[in-house]
Amino acid sequence: MTLLSVAQMNSQNDIEDNFRVIDSLIQQSKAEHAELVVFPENFVCFAAGKQRETAAQFESIQQRLEQLAQQYNIWIIAGTLPCPFRPDGTIIQDGRVRTVSLCISPERTEARYDKIHLFDVQVGDAVGGYQESKFFEPGDQVVVAKTPFGHIGMMVCYDLRFPELALNLRAQGARILTAPAAFTYTTGQMHWQLLLQARAMDSQCYVLGAAQQGWHGEKRQTWGHTGATNSRGQLLNLMNDDGAGLITVSFDLKEQDQIRESMPLMQHRRLIRF
């Protein structure tokens, strides 16, 4: 049995203020005996138009997070950070950055996932339209991180709407899917909980959805409701409080094996061509 924490934040544009909250949430997760804590999208800095400025600090921020993981002896899914270079080290030349989620052990960074699906949509909120592809370059690699308590399939926010990614991660051995997010209030209210449960039901993985909540500046409002689902797609816990906090849930590999054996979805899946 492993305990897993999933954090909620109301990150703003001050990196040091956000790090104080991060430190506090890690301490809380340790007090609850968790071995992993998952942070939301944009958790170190939530500032529209400042992606390149924050991306310039990517390596120093990564080192700070590695130090926290070592200090508290905990695994961290470092929500997302803007990064100016690709996994192979090449610099992105057109001014865009990548949205990067890191899996960090107490020893080192174990895996990096670059968000594949970009949020180019029209939403009926104060912002109106979102065009992530204007500022971000999409990733193109599916990533499963190996941990002592189960392989982690790494996703980010909008990725939750694409079941084929979750199924690919399951096929590559994922036991847990992490989904750092900053869902808009409008789309989150409609679909957030539904997507957490649907991806868990599709893949028979735990899904850990770490969310931003509240106002970020004058226009951007995020839905929050950090949540966790089990391998049957049942909701284990959902935060209804505003602001920063976390939930902690238990994960049992043997129980997951029993669920998968009793309903072997991967073996039953058929590819139908029309």
C-alpha cells in the first residue's frame, strides 16, 4: 500500500511566494506519509506572457525542486514548467517554449514529459480564446516514468481529453496517470471530474489530477477541484475548498491487478477500421 498526495494551488507570478506554498504542501504530504506529491500546471509561476522569462530559469528551478525531493525524501511530479529547449537539448528557435512536466525522485530527475496536446480553443470566459500553440511547441514523445510504487504515465491538462494517450500509457506499463492541470472555470465545471473518471475507466489506472484554483490576474480563473480516481473510474477524493491544499489517497498494486484481471479490457480491445 502506497500513499499518494495530489496538490491544489492558486499560483501567481511571484516565484518565491509560490515556492513557499510548494514547501508547505510537501511538508503536509510528508506528514500524511505520502511517497509522491503531484503539483498542478504552472505551479512555480502563473503569469501570462512571461513564459520565456520563466523558461530562462528552468534549470535553476529544476535544481530547487530536486533539492526539495532530496530534503523531504519524496517523489515529486513537478506540475509543469516552461522550458526553452527540447529533450535532446536543442534550443527552440522561434521564440516558443515547451510545457514540461518532470518526475523527480529523492536522487534525481527521472523523467521529462513535454505536453503533446495544445489548448487552441474558444471558451466563453473573460479571456475568450486560448492559443497555446502561439507560445508553446508541442512535444511528440509518450513518457512512462518508473517508480518503486508503480510506473507513472505522464499527462498534462488538455491531454485528458484524448483517451488514446491514456491507452498508450497503459500499454507501456503505466499504473498511475498524473495530470497537472489549469482547467478554465468554464471547461472545468463541465468536464474536469468526468475526464478524470473516464481516463481511469479507459486505462484501469489511478488518475491524479492536480489543479490550479481561483483567479490569476484579472481575467484568468481556474476551476480547481483537485481529484483522484481509482482503477475502476471511481472518485476517491475531490477538493471542494478554494486555494492551496492537498488530498492523499492510498494505492494498492495487488488490488489494481485484481481489477484488471477481472475485466481484461486491454486483451478485449479491438481496432475497428471504417
